[in-house]
Amino acid sequence: MFNPEDEDLFRKELEGVKPLVQNRVSIRNSAQGPSEAQLARREAAITDLKRDENLLTTEYVEMVDPHDIIEYKRPGVQEGVYRKLRLGKYSVDAVLDLHRKTVEQSRTEVFEFIQECTRMGLRTVMILHGKGDRSQPPALLKSYVNKWLPSLPVVMAFHSAQKHHGGAGALYVLLKKNAEKKQENRERHLRGR
């Protein structure tokens, strides 16, 4: 509530205080549009977005053992489909070999490989990451691939490969159907009616 004593105390504290004098006034009309500096910042932001749409990160990763079997299944993937993937029953449409690559090189290659495979309508691919027995720290690349793949929306599932395909040093990856493949499926099923 309003207290006259507080107001008197406030006025006494402000005695001798002079207001600041401002002799500069911005007369820029906001209807003129963005300034050159704003346009430059906007252009830089757009360039940054175009430059790297790869959202895979090389920050902290939870390490896995070189001989661990790694697996992931997005909700909605049928158990039968996942079992066939896990057992290597699907034919592999493309293979990416990451042996002797750095983490940063692998980050770029995994992203571009998955994008290209999706664009081409490939469904089952394989990534050879190696076990990482001799790397320091062990299984570094394997750990990053295990972290990266679930963050890509087109990756429906993955599982360590069967022994004859590389075992714990490789992954079968199941990708989402692209729009073209979905349309082919619809047409095929409509013809069957």
C-alpha cells in the first residue's frame, strides 16, 4: 500500500540527482526495412543452415564394449520384420565401410550414406564400423554409430550383423520407405483387390 513516509524518504534520497541528458535521437524509420547489418546476419544464418544439415553430434558418447551386440528398434516396427533383420534374412542393398575413418569423417559419411540410401529407396543397408579392439578408447566408432543412428528419423531399426557379415563389427540397418516406395506399395495392394 501507499505510505507517505516512504515517499518522503525516497524524495530525500534523490535530492541533487539530475536527469541524464540525451542529445541523440534515432530517426530511422522502421518502414524502411532491415538494416545492412541485419541483412548480413540473416544471410550468415541461412548460409550456416545450408552448410551443415547434418545434426549428428561428436559430443559425449556412452561407450560400448568392442564385442557387445548393439540393437535398436523404433516403436511400430513389427517383431517379425525385426527378427528377419536381426538374423540377416534381408538382402543388403548397400554397404558403408568406416574402417580407418576418423569420427568426424564417419559422422559425415553415415549421414550422407543414409540420406542417399533413402533417396534411392533402399530399405536394408549395412554399416561396417569395426569392433574397435585396437582403437583408443576401444570401440569408439562403434559407440558413435550406436548413438547416431537412432537420431536419424529414417532409421527404423538396426542390429549387429551375423558372424559371416562381420558380427559385432557391422550393423544391419532398416530404413523407412521413401514416398515413392510407399506409393508403389499402395498401387500393388490396390491391384490385388
